[in-house]
Amino acid sequence: MPLKTTVEKRGEGSYLVRLHGRLDTATTPGCEKKIMPLLKEKVRTLVLDAAGLDYISSVGLRLILQLRKSLEAGKGKLALTHLQPPVARVFEVAEILPRTDVFDTVESADIYLDALQRREAVKDFDESE
């Protein structure tokens, strides 16, 4: 099954990427071509909605790790939502993401990421004084 990757800009520096299908050796390069250009700008939040993702291989895991590292280097944050049981199990076994990066819904990820950004903004303001 091919992978459908939909990118939605949700605000300045904020994106929602919906994945539908399989993230494997055959489909990861196409997904990477859609997502990686986003990182050329200052991305604060990237939410991967995996509601339609029914399989992920080690190559797909590598892409997600690469996204996470790139975002964190620029003080951005990656969140995953709607992990289906087989995909969630792969993440649990691989232990590659903290539980704080995985959410049941896009809305719960948004609430967490908004609070995190506000906290960082206050911290940056306090440090500038």
C-alpha cells in the first residue's frame, strides 16, 4: 500500500503531517521529500498524525528520529498522535521516543505544545532582561 503524506500549515512555524498507509523502505523517501523541506524554516512544532499509519519499518523509524533530532536542534518539538496498536508497539519495543511525545489526539498534542511554547517564551524573555 502506498503512503499518503498530507502537510498542513497550522500557523507560523507549526505543521500537521497526516500519514496514511505504510512507512517502509519503498515509501519513506517520498515522505522524507515532503517533510524535510519544512525544516529549512524555523519550525516550532511538527505533529505527525498517524491515525492512518498501519505499518512502520526501521527505515520509517529512522526518519522520525531524524525529524526529532533536527527539530530539537532548532528548539522545535515533534509530537505523534493517534498511533495504531501495531505501530505503537513498534515504538514501545524500539524505545525511541519519550512517552511525552506521543498523544491520543491532535488536540491534546496542540494543548501540550502550546503550553511548552509559552513556557519557553517566558524563559527567553526572563533571560533577555
